[in-house]
Amino acid sequence: MQRLRVHALGMDFASPLVAAAGTCGYLDELSDALDLRCLGAVTTKSITRESRDGNKPWRIIGAKGGMLNAVGLANVGVEAFVREKWGHASRVPCRIIGSIAGHSTEDYAAVVRAFDGLAEMAAIEINASCPNTATGLQFSDSPELLRGLTSTLRALTSKPLIVKLTPNTGDIVGLARGAIEGGADALTLINTVQAMAIDPETRRTRLSRGKGGLSGPAIHPIAVRMVHDVYTQVARDAGKPIIGLGGVMDWRDAAELVLAGATLVGMGTSLFVDPSGPATVARDLDAWVQRQGASTIADLVGAVDMSAPELS
């Protein structure tokens, strides 16, 4: 599907669709249900310096309009990831984006140094929504903290750096600007929205951790608005591509994010519902690009018409 080919971060992507962090497992676990060639990239689950068991069950539950999760970044740690998982990288028929997380700058730096030596890794995505143990804040709590983290990691690798932004902020444009000023090559938005569920009979929270993150269709309009704001107010003029993410279930959702300003489109919760879904989304997106009279999907990035709709 030539109309769906995208050039970003100095490389070509066969499709604008990206499997969001963790939804393909470590690398290619989804390949049993989906031909990964229909994707532009897969994103690893977020890898940390040390191994993590994650939170106790329940840590993923259904919710009206989506899914609540508080997995707790469960993973084997960077050393075991490189030693035990990375050998499968040559089998992945699309780009690989490595997601990283940590509690401190040093945690992130250790993973970046390890990832920098992996030839098949196309880019590194910074999941910045983790507590900074030095201050008790998250790096995504302020543009200054995010700028500092990004700047430090930028100096450690020549690979493209993508910063994943949280929607749980009053100033996502400011966060985007801080990330770009720190050296980000691209932005992913949005991460999950803070949420909570309670069982009325037991009066207990349904997630073991109490609070978690809401993903899925319920957050999609929020993602569209935030992508548009970041694109028009900072990313477009800075020449930085956006990976739009949040409740993409079908081609219409993906097309909305493209029109709002996303160059690439992430899929996450939908892969839990139907792991084969991206193949259908890619086919239908291609048909949409053709109907729009565009030669490639890149021609439609940020092409939303903000005039009032006609009343019928």
C-alpha cells in the first residue's frame, strides 16, 4: 500500500500504524495473530533498569468505553531483555521502537546506553510518566523536568528519541515544548488518563493499586484535541512528527488523529480486543486516502478544516 508509506525520523515506515508500548509483548508475540508487515513499527513494552514484577491482580479490568490498567511496568529488566528477548528482533518485519521507563535519570540512562548498541532498534521512546525519586514528582509534571531528562538522554544516543506525553497535565503544549527543547525528535501522545473504579458491593477498588490509567475509545476525543493543540502550537513549526495515540479502534479514529496532526498512529487497547485489527485499519485507511484524492497519507497530516460543519 504505497499510499500509506510514511517518511519520518529519517527513515521509511511501510504503514503509519504503530503497535503501542507493550501491546505486542516484548517484540513479536503478536505475530501469531497479526502479520506485522501491516504495521509501520512495534513498540516494546517499557523496559526498566531492574526487573519488575508489577502490581498484583487485578491490574487490568474492563471499563465503560475502554480499559483500566495498573500493570506497574512489569518486565524482565534491561539486561535480561537484551540477553533473552532481543534475539527475536531479526524476525520482526517492521521498525522496532524501544520503550524505556525509570524512577530516576540514572535509571533511564542505563537503559538508553544498552539500547544504543542494538542495531535493529530504530528509535527509543521515553515513557516519562514515572516518579522521580529525588523530588517525588514525575518527569512529566513540568516542562523543566522533562527538558532536563530529555537533554541528558539525548547526549547518550544517536538514535531518534521520542518522548511520550501524559494527558494528566494542565499544559500539554508546554510539556511538548520542553521535550523538543531537550532534544526530542518526535512526540507520542497521549498516554492513559488517570482513573479509578470501585465495586459498589464490596466497596473496594477494582484495581489492586486503587488507581490506574484509562485507555480505549473513551479517551479518543481527548487525544484528538491534544494532538491538534501540540501540532498547531509547537510540533508543526518545530518539524517534529507526532505519534497519535488514544482509543484507535478503526480507520476513522486513525484518520481523525492524522487530520489533527499525527504522522504516525498508535494502536493499543484495540489489540487486546482484536489483535488482527490493524490489517483491517490499514486497508480502510488506504481506501480513505484514495477517496480524499491524496497521493500519500502524509498529504493529510494536519489537514483538518476547522470551519463550522454544514447543517443538513
